[in-house]
Amino acid sequence: MKRGLWLVLLLGFSALSFAPERAKADLDYLVGIGPRVAGSPAAAQAAEYLARQARAAGYVVEFQPFSYTRSRDTGSSLSLGESRLEAFALSGSPGGVFEAVLQAVPGVGAAGDYDSLDVQGKIVVVRRGGIPFLEKARQAAARGALAIVVVNNEPGGVRGTYGATGPIPGVTVAGREGEGLFARSGERVRLVVGSVLEQAQARNVIARHADSQAPGVVVGGHYDSVPGAPGANDNASGTVTALELARTLLAESWARDVWFVWFDGEEDGLWGSRNFVQAYPEWVRGLRAMINLDMVGVRASSALGIGGNPALLELLEQSGVRFNDIGGSGGSDHTPFAQAGVPVLFFHWGIDPNYHQPTDTVADAQIMAETAGVVRLALERILGR
Ligand code: BES
Ligand code: ZN
């Protein structure tokens, strides 16, 4: 073969294959920004970076702005006598400072646990588990309780959410310290719930081929992270895997209708993906699949986990891909698409010890490359290449 042809092939391949060193540079950049909390300057910087990179690769990029109300805990505590316990306001809880009598409720605070108890004007304490936080609060509120304290069912603390605006103020306390509260019924306590409501201005980043009018497949992942965590594995890993995959796919004519979407506001309750689904019903109706990448940079389990649509999973299995079928569950951005009837695939490597911690600072580009290879195969099968 002529030398020139070899060169063309070589250049062709290097442009078309996933480059771990490029993905690592993207990851280092995003992690270096710090926690990418939706609506923060850091998240804005991350979105600009993604847009710049996707444009440089040749995509047409647009932002999809949206806003939502979220609650933030500025510091919460429960004091009785000399002792002061640290508390976490439930997300969606009203805030305030309350002094009242503590009332222990046996069990998890379900309807039947209140038999012959008078909780009117009191602060109730219940155990975590069994029913959602919001349901516990509703049961307490229906009986006139002022506020609710939920003791974790593990020694440490837990950050919980009402998943909506709660009817009364609610906090969690660590199991280790909180268990003692059940023996303190009748004592006066002081509860500080530092919950404040704020408006988050967020935006998704949408990248498409200039000649594509509607997406055939959406590949994406959230780029926001929780406060205090630089979110390397959760989810700079999925973000940059999608970005590098995007670079490698642009020149492929069969992949022209693969659109890339980086979602914001996932950690506050899937706001980005829900807004996408709501704002673009016609695109969503036309989708053959949505592929979500969330936590794909740390090998926290023995095999790649893939969940979602059974027919798509079957397709992958028949293509010889080895993976753990993780079923249809998972709190991430594929869920609003699945609820809208889109066949989804959800890729992740399991929950690592640094999940939602300040120590979430590393992700391995080789694992991301491996994941991207499977996503590419899925795209080829779905798009009938
Ligand atoms: N990355 C997680 C979801 C996840 C968990 C992926 C385990 C892979 C394995 C996501 O960012 C998250 O934390 N989701 C929340 C729910 C969401 C609705 C706020 C969760 O799982 O608690
Ligand atoms: Zn995540």
C-alpha cells in the first residue's frame, strides 16, 4: 500500500477513536473548577467549557435555560438541656426556630404509630425507614405537630428530601446521637431549621450536527454536582465520556442524528432532563433511544452496569457485551425519558466510596473509554449500521 494511504488511514483512525488523554484533560478541567452546583458560577463555567469544546469539534450548540426553586440548609440543630445535636434540614422543609416539647413516636411515624398520643404543638421524633420522609411529616402535621425530627436508622447522618414542599419543618439527626432522644419525651427542646428557599437558574447544553433537524438518539449525562463535591465520578465522568464520544462520532454519517445533551440540576431532582422532556415533546416522541451516562469512571463493581429497556438490553447481550443488568431503576436523567415512553439505557459502574463526598476527585479515563466503546456499539445497533 502507498505511504500516503497509510497516513490517511492513520489520521482517520486517530480522529475517530476515543482518546483517553483527551477525556482526562476534560475531566481535569471540570474537576478543577470545583463543585458544579446548579446555578453557581462553577456550573456556568462548566457549561461554557462543554459548549466551547462541542463547537470546536464541529457541533451546533445551544443552551436550554430553566429555573426552579430549591431549598438550602444554612445550618440546623436540635438542643436539649446542655446538649446540641447537629441536624440536616430535609430538602423542601420550611425553615425557622422552634421551642416546644419533644414527643417520641414509636416506630417510623406511620398512621398507626400515633395511637393515643397527643402531639399537638409538639416536636415529634420518629425513626427513619418504612415510609418516605414526606409521609412521616404529613402524619405528624395532620395531628398538629409543630415539626418533625427523623433519627437515622444507621449510626451516621443522612441528608434527606421531602421531594416536594413539606407541610411542617423537618430534620434528620444521626442515629448514634439521635437514638437517645426517644428517652427524652416531655422535655423542652429548641429546634433550628436553617432551610432557605432559593431560585436556581440552570441550563442544559445541547449539541447536534448542523444537518440534523431532530434527534434520533440522545446521549447524555448530568454535569452538575452536589455542594461540596467536585463530582469527578458523579458525574464529570459521564459528561466527558459523552463529550469525547461526540468528537469521535461527528464525521460518521450514520451517527448524524445522535444528539448530545448535558443536563443541569440533576442532583436537585432531575430538573434538566425533566425540562428537556417537557420543552421538546416532538423531539422526545421521535427518539429511538436515550442513553444516560452517570458514574462511569470508577470500577466500583465487577462489571459495567446497564439498565433500562429490555429489548435494548437484549440487543447488547446478543452483540456479546458483558454487563450487569441493573433493571429499570435508578435516580438519574434517563428516568423522565423512560416515563415519556422513550426506550432508555442507563450506564454506570456502581457506587464508589467517594459518592457525594469532597473526595470525589478521581475518575479513570480507561474505564470511560471502555464504557464509550459499549455506547458506540449500542448506537450502531440501534441506528442499524
Ligand atoms: N449519580 C447518582 C445516581 C446514581 C446512583 C448513579 C448510583 C449510579 C449509581 C445521581 O447523581 C444521584 O445522586 N441521584 C439521586 C436522586 C436524584 C433524583 C436527586 C440519588 O440516587 O439519590
Ligand atoms: Zn449522578
